Amino acid sequence: MGQKINPLGFRLGTTQNHHSFWFAQPKNYSEGLQEDKKIRNCIKNYIQKNRKKGSNRKIESDSSSEVITHIKIQKEIDTTHVIIHIGFPNLLKKKGAIEELEKDLQKEVNSVNQRLNIAIEKVKEPYRQPNILAEYIAFQLKNRVSFRKAMKKAIELTKKADIKGVKIKIAGRLAGKEIARAECIKKGRLPLQTIRAKIDYCCYPIRTIYGVLGVKIWIFVEEE
């Protein structure tokens, strides 16, 4: 059962928390839900657009820089709080970046009188987050690095973080082969069937010249 559903939704309310906190009447619930999706997409598009402008930087951490782990949205009567959890917030620390992002987000908020409050929080252990590891693997594959080598290097990066187990799975036309297949690598424990186990999970698509590859990463953080 633990491998047939999303590990995050399976543990929602126990070891996983909601990323949106607000109340709405039933007739307005769908509008609030769509507004949250627009806000998240706007932030991700802003990050990707500005990363392309500075893609000529030769920094080792560029492979996983400015990767958003998750976005929390808290709505009050007249204020919308947006908390962006990011691995390496170098881009958003630039002068005028927050103001520019606020202008873009204000267009996505339905109410004109609704104020926006954007906060940036840096993730303490970046390589504990599956999104950052998936971005690292994508960066390596786009640079023609062997997928097995990229997976092993990602496993090595998790040694810097305090975790109990990790599993990485890549599926698709690996190494340009005509027949699609899946490869998996695992280290440590990964009790997917246990609800009290805190599991971080992400599913990340990678576009290559041979087609789209799918990357799934499970990280066993701790057990309550």
C-alpha cells in the first residue's frame, strides 16, 4: 500500500502538514484554490526566468541553486502571507527582486485590497530536500553525465544531511536506448508502509534530447 499512493498525502495530518492555511465559504473554495495555484506558478516562473538570465555564471552550486522546496500560503482578512522555502536564495536577495515579484503576484490575487507579504526562508539542510536532489540529477543528465553516476553522486550528497534512508528511481529512455526502462538505487531504510515515518517525496520530469525522463526520490527523514 505504501508504494501505490503519494507518500505525502498518505501521511497528511500526522507527519506532513498542509502548505495552505485559510478559510473560505464552500462557494468560494474553488477560487481560493485556483488562486493558490496561480501564486505558486508565478513564483516558479519568476525563478526560472531569472535563472536563464544568469545561466552564464560558472558556479558549482548552480545545478541546484534557487530550487524552491515548497511554498506556504497563509490568508487573513486583508493580507496574504507567502513564505518561500528555498535552498539557495541568492537570486531573491538581489536588490528589487522582492518588489518585482510582489508586482507579479499582485496580478494573481483576486482582491485589489488584499496586501501581499512575501518572506524568504533558507532551507537549513538543502541536500535533505528531494526537490534539490532531483534538480541536481537533472543538471547532470543535461550535461551528458551518465545517469548511474548522477544517481550515485546524489546519494553521496545526502551524507551531509541527517537522514536514515534514500531511494532514487529514474524511468524512461535511459542513455538513449530505444526501449524505456527503470533504474533504482537505494541506501538505508525506507519504511513506506509506516505512517509515523516522516518521508519526503518528489516526482520530477527531465526533458532530454531522447525524450522525457521521470525521477522519483524518497527520503526517510525520521521516525516519530
